[in-house]
Amino acid sequence: MEWRGLDLKKFSCGFEVTKEVIGGKWKGLVLYFLMNGPKRTSELKRIVPNITQKMLIQTLRELEDSGLVSRKMYNQVPPKVEYSSTELGESLKPILQELCQWGGHYAEQEYAEGEFEIAQPEEAS
């Protein structure tokens, strides 16, 4: 993120900073799928359930502005754009994997058998 002059941001803890960067409904999920390799917008739209095209593009732009995702345009017709996680984005991989494991354990404890299904990364991509 670039320095914005006199705008001093105050945070109560580091988690609040993290939440600002990857919080929200879609950022963590999009970033998680990009950690399995570069994806085109259409691929992300297919594997991220229920996200609209507009929200996907907005999410990708915000992640790019935060330095977590890079955008590569290929000079061809039709145009091809590919997104991938940056080194900074990749540094979140173990954290996102831990959150996935925690969610799986939580679901097993809190939901009855047959009430939930968690797709494995290879099934989702």
C-alpha cells in the first residue's frame, strides 16, 4: 500500500489490519484459490460460488491494490488476463490453510452428518 500523506490510520491490533486487507465476503476465498496457481477471471468465477462478475473484478482490484495479487495481460486477441498471488499474498498461505482446517473441524463438531459438505481444493479448481 502506498503512503497517503497525513492520513494516519489507527488500529487496535494487527488483526484489524489483516481484516482490512483480506476481510469481507470474498477476498480470502479468491486469494485462497489463486494460491493454487494463476487463474483467469472466468476460472475464478466458476470456482468461487455465488460471486457476481462485478464483485469478482472489484475484489481482484482491491487485492491487487493491497499487493497480494498481480494481474498479467497478454497481448492477444481475444484479450487474456491472468491473476496470481504475489510473494506477499503467498505469505498468507499457511494462515489461510489453518483457517480452512479450523473451519472443517468446526463444521464436524457443529453440524450433523449430511448437513454440510466442504469441497477439497482439487475438486474446487
